[in-house]
Amino acid sequence: MAKPVVDRLERELAEQVLVLRLSVYGDAGRGAAARYGVRAVPTFVVFDAEGTAVAQSSGLPDGARLRELLGTLAEAAGG
């Protein structure tokens, strides 16, 4: 399950990043899915400080890889 991995990352990086979860069943989630070409659930889209999508992956998240990427982006943004 992806939820425990994302929950843990959200707790660990709470001071550095914002985690936003969208349901593909809601209007906002459907719009985001269309905009970013989401074809599977779960899909993770990572944005930099300017709002540019810099990474996207589908399926069970690799917590270590996400943690490293998010930490790098937070450092680059001065966080």
C-alpha cells in the first residue's frame, strides 16, 4: 500500500515540503490527472519551488528515492 509510505514521508519532511493528496474521483483530482497524464493510481508528481513538475512515478512509491528527491528539492529552495 502506498498510504503508509506517503504518510511516513509527509511526517519526516513536514518542515520542508507540502504533500497534497488528490482523489481522481473529485473534480480537482480529475483535472490534475488530465493535466499531468495520470494513467494509474497511485501516481506521484513532484514539483519544484517554482511549481514545475520535475518527477512523476506510478505505482507503489520508492520511499528512499522520494525522500532523496524531496530533500534535494527542499535544499535547493533554501528549506
